[in-house]
Amino acid sequence: MRKKQEAELLELKQSLRDKYESLKPINIIKRTFSQLTSSDDVKNSIVSEIAGITAGALSSKLLFGKSKIH
């Protein structure tokens, strides 16, 4: 009986550690970012935005030459 209680206590402590870790702000941010980037719509949107920014930068460079932005 005592060994069972000790095992349950250890399991409870580990569960509390896991919950504590999951509630840390950095872990919430990581989890949210991971969920966002796992969506195909979001991935496609990010790729489209990057392509648009790249095309805009290349167009600007071709039209106006060397950028003077520091």
C-alpha cells in the first residue's frame, strides 16, 4: 500500500511539474507558434507574403538601383 502511495505521489509531482512548464510564457508562445505554423493556410500565407516582399525588394532594386536605407 505504501509503495502505491509513493508511486502516486511521484506521478502527481511530475504532473504538476509538467503543468508548471506548460504555463511558462515562453512555452505558451512556442506552442501557439507551432499550432499556427502547422496550418496549411497559414503556411501558404507566409510563403505568399515572403514571395511578395522579395518581389517588391527585387523590383525596387531593379528600378531604383542600390538602396540607401540603412
